[in-house]
Amino acid sequence: MKVRLFPLVLIFTILVTACSGGENPKDHLGEIYTLAMDALMEEDKALNSDMKFIAIDMSDLDGVDEEQKKTILRHFKDQYKVEIMNATMVELERKGYYDPDTNALEGVLIQIEKVDFTLNDHVLIEGTKFKSGKGAIGLRMEVEHEDGEWQLKESELSWIS
């Protein structure tokens, strides 16, 4: 009886281990959000023209610690060579970065609005880039862990104004 039970336990253990393998995206949120925000910046580059700053709204980035936030901001500072800040639209208005007469910013505001952890190794993200009431986009992105790294697999424009 014990001899027959051992192979069954071994097979069950192998199956459970194989099915639960992979990278947990919640352990790599800084990297995943950076990929998604880079995709937003690369989409509709006309919105980036003459930008004086990039504001990243990190208020809803659950699971991202202060060190990861600093790493994200540093990445964008190095990549785009403009002022980078962690700010919401309300904060931008309060600081005078938003012109209510033109409904526009002199930079862009990046926001991650929805994150869906569908499976290990796979994350669906929806985000926006705002420059003005007539210059904004929404993007759906898929980020996957493949070949030992997180990669943007697909991005699709979901809306444009």
C-alpha cells in the first residue's frame, strides 16, 4: 500500500509545483509600472512636444514602496531629461502647472487606472496620458514575464481625445 501511495504523492507534488510556478507580478510592480508608463510616453508622441515636465500620479500604485517610486521617477528623469514629479491633477492645479483657460498642461500627466493580475507572469494594465482636454490618450497594455524578464507584449489605444 505504501509503495503505491508514494508515486501518487510524487506525481501530485510535481503537478502542483509546476502549475504554481512563475514570477509573482506583485513582487515586481516597480518594473511592471515603468514598462507600462514608458509605453504611454511612446504612444502619441505629439503629446510630448514642448513638454516641460512629466507628472506621474502614483497615488493609486498599490504595492509600490517609496524606494520603487524613487526608482520610477529617476528612470523618467534619465530617459526624458525634463522635470519629473509625483503629482495628481489636483496637485498640478494647486501648483499652477495646469491652465484652466486652455484646459492644458505644459507637460504630461501619466496615470495607471486599472491593474489586473490575471495569472502569474501576466498583467493587464490600463493607463492614460493627459496634456489637455483635446490631447489625451488611454492605453491598454499587457506585460508578461518571459525569458527571465518583464516585457511589454502588447499595447492598444483604447481612446483618444
